[in-house]
Amino acid sequence: MAKPFLRVYFADSWIGPGKVQLLEAIRDHGSISAAARAIGMSYRRAWLLIDAVNGMFRDPAVETTLGGRGGGTASLTPFGVEVVTRYRAMEAATRRAIAANAAALERRAVRRPARRRHARH
């Protein structure tokens, strides 16, 4: 199935599916480490992406509190919620806008069998 990949550029940075998925995981899990684990990302990579998103706009998307006995927390700011909502709306609008053309190309696409992974011994 054809699927668009939406990346929205702002000068020298962008927001795309990976950063939005990370924001959603922070919203759902309440910490950077738990969010990173949930989506199979290293903590360092997650922290760098959050720093990039927070530096992309005038308002931060994520707020953090320093860890203590139970570890730190992270949450989306109201603007962070808006980033996720607007990105997902743009993604849906993109899918609707290209549906007919994508379907036409999909009908002409070569079908390849899924690659099988070999078990490790």
C-alpha cells in the first residue's frame, strides 16, 4: 500500500513522523526514557530529537523535570500537543490529496514477496 512520508521544513530543521512519534510517546509514557524504550530508540537519540524540536519553535514542545528517586518526567506543553495535532492533520490531508494518484501508481507497482528473516543461531 502506498504511504506518504511527510516532512515539514522550517529553515534548517524539520518535523516528521519520527519526531511526532516521539512526542506522542512522551505524552503517553511521561518520561523520555520510557518513551524512547516504547519506540525502540536510545535515550540519547530521543533527548537530541526533543532538543531539536524545542529549538525549532519559539515555544517548547516538551517540558522536563530533573530526576530524583523515581527518575525525571517529561510532558508535552500545550504547544507540543498542538504540534502533534497539526502534524497529524497535515498528514491526513496529504493522504486525502494524493489518494487517487497514489492508488493509480499502486495498481502499477511490482509486487514483491516479503523478505524472510533468517533465525539467528
